[in-house]
Amino acid sequence: RTNFAPVKPTDKNIIMITAGGVGERFGASVPKQYVDIDGRKVIAYVIDACRQSRLADAIVVVAHPNYHQELVDEFGVDVANSGSELNSTKRNGLDFIRQHSACQKVVVADAVRPAVEGSVMDRFFTLLDEYDAVASARKITDSLGCYNKWIVDREDYYTMFAPEGFRFGLIDKCFDGASPLTESIQQLPPTSKVFLDFSVPYYDKLTYPEDLVRIRAALKRQAGEYPLRPNPC
């Protein structure tokens, strides 16, 4: 499948790519999702991964209007206007999806995590048959400190990252685009049935220029250019 646009009124499974960031910390002349990695834009890798999904009906990229035509012409995806912050961008995307589809499940991907895989998105769509939400999760392996507490048990904590999945009706009802919370699942009612998927590989987020080294290596491994070898020691 190479083209999911436009979103149809009957579409039920939708992948939403948040691509509204400006990349101030990265320091490039363009937002980091449009930075080049080995001849391709960062967002191109994410869109390709979304196209690998067997269960998605449509892809919506939520981006600044300055990039809409480029995204349509180059990738053939549907586009919505981003907001000033990540949460307002997500809110705009959810509104667009509600207005243009019969969405029942939405998987949210990050435009600056180019090593994401379509198989994980399909896993999330399937898990949403049983759960209200699904999060990519990772156990904390470093020591954890706290400004207001001397001893912190890292086993009590974990990190969450994109992609994440939701039953659309619930997240659409609960999500506040002005919320300061950085994790969308935390805006759901505490009684929500949430699956934390610790089996998902950690997909590095492009935040600083030095992140390119790890991300490029991950992309090369995925392409089979070189294997991940065990430490001989």
C-alpha cells in the first residue's frame, strides 16, 4: 500500500503522525522532522513505516501549514494543521479525524522517531480490541534520583514513548489540547484499561544532533546493512 489519502468517512483504523515541532534544540535550518538522514527526510522513514501497517485504513500527518503541500505532493498523505505545542497538535489531529472519518482506533506516531516499525502499529490496533489504550513502555535501567526524596526505587517507575494507541471515542472525549501533561494516556480516566507494552524496541527520538548516530545505526540494522552483534566480552 502506497497511498492512504484522503481519509474516507468509513475509515476506522487511523495512524496519526504528529509533525508540528520546530526543533529549537536541534538547531537546524528546518524542523528536525525534515532533516536529511542518508538522503531521505526523517519523516519519510516514519511515513514508510506507517504504510507497512496491514490494519491501518488511513494516515493523517498533523503539520504546520507551510509543509502541507510538500507532504501531499511527496508522500500522498492527508494533512491537518498543527498547533503551537504538542498537545494542541494532537487535539487538532483528533478533531480532523473525527470530522472526516468513522475512526474507532487511532495509533499516534512521532515524526521524529524514524526507526518506528509498522508491525508495532498493527500490534497496537489488535490490542485495542481489548484495551482502552496501549503505550510503548520501557523499564528504567539507570539510577533514578529525585530533588525532594533521598531514596527512589526505580522499579516503581517506567518511561512511555510513541507510538501509543487509543480507542478513538475515549481519547477524543478526554483529551485537552491545553493540558501540561506530556503523556496522553494520563489524560484518560484512572479506571481506563491500559496495556503497557514493554516488548516494543526503544525508538530513539531525534532531539539533538548527536542522536543522529544512534538513529542512523538503527535504520541500517533495520535495512539489513549490518546485524546487531553480541558483545564478544
